Amino acid sequence: MISRSAAGRIPDVIPLDGSAALSREVVGNKGFGVNAMRAHGLPVPPAFCVSTNACARWFDDPVATMEAIWPDVLAEIGRLEDETSRTFGAGPRPLLVSVRSGAAQSMPGMLDTVLNLGINDAVEKAMAQEFSESFARDTHERFRRMYRSIVLADDHADVPDDPHRQLRDAIQAVFKSWNGDRAVTYRRHHGLNDIAGTAVVVQAMVFGNRDTKSGTGVLFTRDPRTGANTPFGEWLAGGQGEDVVSGTVDVEPISALAQQLPSVYDELMRAARSLEELTRDVQDIEFTVEDSKLWLLQTRRAKRSAQAAVRLALAFRREGLIDDVQALSRVTPDDVRTLLMPALQPETRLAATLLASGLAASPGVATGRAYTDVDEAIDAAERDEDVILVRTATSPDDVAGMLAARGIVTETGGATSHAAVVSRELGRPSVVGCGRGVAEALDGKLITVDGNEGEVREGVLELTAWSEDDSPDLKELTEIAYRHSALRAGAPGDTPLVTMLTAIQRTQEGDTP
């Protein structure tokens, strides 16, 4: 088991081969998941990580840090070469890698990633001979586009041919993204520590863009919108992972994989069940299929809506996977407050003009004026306007606008796009994939976003308040909480359940209720 060096120091470069007995705080959330999956024999491309400790030192002294870790990075690249029987940055069987962020706590889309690294003109030719010219050309173009954007910050700059320089600079770019505006804004909103830094996961590439029997997707082991015990996700034949999460490419439901590649789908479902039993929680799994071969790239605790948080906590408790206290710890007071927010009654909804419809990505109802420009949305929110952010598709750079908005609407994207995932985490009602031209059509209008029905209606519609007694799930959770909390009365405006959850979770954190 890899834990510490002979001198007792945690190593800076760590193989994620199933032997890394280190915490998420060291190897990052992504690295932790990769290592766990490898330990349980699941199909995961070989990988290693550069630790969060190295990232923290890099900010103090970038040159010395890179010099110190570089020999170990090269040694781990050699191990990836051995495992894949490929050569990094050279033919006839080239090895390409992904270089991805890995904060201790998942920060979806907030940090940087570079895919297909290690390619140059000579490698493209070797890949064309091994596979096809179109695949090699597409892979090279994807790399150049991403490397220019993430590493060089210049869409017209020359990309270096030397694969080792590509790798070295990409690792530093991922480190640097820890202090990028969007990452800082995200951590501030969630009260996360700025000091920890990000790990960097370097993983052998597998290619969803290789041929007609390849693709990529995201699978949630249960529905993160509603909490239903059904697999939920999206599949894109012939694509790579960034295509799915960007929300700029039309995707298919995960059931399409079952129709196109049934044996791969069955294997994915078995892996999903294993991971859920292992973690005792709903998992968000990123996967790639290369020439009918399934590869799992990462797994993490799924972001979920407030409604799903309550239903999933109760479901896992009923199934005997977690106990009462664990169930209570998975529902925050803010989850309950969100569920008790006023809702839209059917007769009110149907009487209003339907302006757009799409996928109900994050439940809830929000009203306000539609803004398509992020800066204008932020300014309006600062004037105490109720803002609805309407975009073609959101990107990580839009996070400040998403935080300012009460609801989110996009023209493109699916249920696992950036807009959908972040909306659920932030508790913002969201409707995605409403179609081209919607942003222009809605801009400036007063609208109501119904994240339960997947609709955008005209006007600021009247909402009706709810109580804990209106929800069977909240009633059940309240009964459980009564058995574990002596408190019954709380702050003005808080319900008994909110009060008890606050007291229970403070006790678990070691605070005085």
C-alpha cells in the first residue's frame, strides 16, 4: 500500500493503481475515486496524480517545485507506457494522456483540464496509420484548441511539439486554475478552504471519438433531480467527455447506449451497482467507450437537488445502507428551506403563456427578468432585481452570474451539462435545451422558470407556500429527527425539522448546539 515515503513524507507523485492509501485531501477527489475503482478491479485507464501538497508549494516557488517533482512524473509516465504498451509522444503506438484537476471536494467545471496531450504532427501520422486519418486529425485539433485555451490563453499561439513540455506546462496550468476567478468565486460561495490547492490527475487517454463503436457519457446511479431509483445519464456516440459537459452538443439519454451497445450498457450498470454499494451513496460516473470497450474515468458523489437529497437519504436508510444519523446528515437545513419555498399551482401555470420548454434540469420555481449577459445579470442582482440568467449554454466562467440568478435557462445542453449540474448544486431552478433563439426571444422579459415541468412561462406568476406536513418525505424525516434531537423550537421562521437538522449536524461537527 502506498502511504508515505521511507522518510515518512507523503510523496508528491502518487500512482493511482489501487495501492494509494491516502486521503482526498492529498490525492484529490478525482484521484481518490480512480484509485478506489482500480482497487476493486473495475476497468479504469492507468493514472497517477501530483498531490495537493505539491500544488501548495508550487504557488510559493513554481520553478523549484516543478524541478523537484519532474523526475517522479517521468517515472510515472514510464509506468503508464508499460501498462498500455504504448510510447508517450511517439509512434508507432503513441500514448496520449489527459491532465485533469482534482480538488479534495468536487468543484465541477471550476478548474482546468487538457485532453489528448502528447500529440504532434508525427504522432498524428502514427495514429492515422494505426486507426484512421479522420480520427487522428480530430484528436489533434481537439488538443490544439484546448491547449491554446487552457495553457497558452491565446487561441492563435503556437502549440509546442515536445510532449514533455506540453505535459509540464499543462500541470502548471491546472495548478494555476486553483486561483482563477471562477474557482475562487465557487469556493467563496460554498465556504471552502482556499489553502488546500488541487491535485493533478494524469491518465492514459481512451478515445470516445475513435469510431462508430465508441463514445462517451455520464451516468448517475439514481436520478439526481428527483431521487428516483432509476439510472440517469446521457450518452454521446463518437464524442469525448468535454462535449457532454459543455452543453454545446446534442446528446442522447443513457438508454441509447443500451440500444447501440447492449453488452457495454450491462457492464456499466453492474459497475454502477458495485460503486453505489461500495460508497453507500449515489455516484456520478464519467465513462468512455472505445471500440466497444468500457472504461470508467472517474466516480464521485453525485450533486443533487434538494428534493433528491431528502428522497435519497430516506431510500438509502430503508435499504439498510446508512443509519438514521447518516440519513439526517445528508439533508441540510437549506435543502428543507428550498423544498418549503412557495410553488406554482397547476391552474396558475397553465393560464400563463408558454414561452419556451426544455429539460427540467433542476427543480423549483423562480421568477424575474431575463438577462442574457452575465455582467448585466450581476449588476441587476446588485440592484436587488430578481434575475433569470438565460444563455446559449453556461460555462465555468458564468458561475458568478449563476450565483446572482434565481433561475437558469439555456438553449442547448442536457441533464449532465454544466448548467444542469451546477444549477442542482446551487439550488437554482433550471430548464436546459430549450432550442436555438430562446435567449434572444426571452431577453428583458419578466418570466417564470418552472424547473419541475421544464417550462418558461410569461410574467411573474403567483406562488403558494408549503409546509412540512404537505410532503410525506419531510414528515418521515421529521419523525426520524425527533428520535435524535432534544430540540423542538428554533430561530424565528425556522421549522422544527430545520432546527433539529441544524442541531444534529453541529453536534456531528463538534460544535455546541
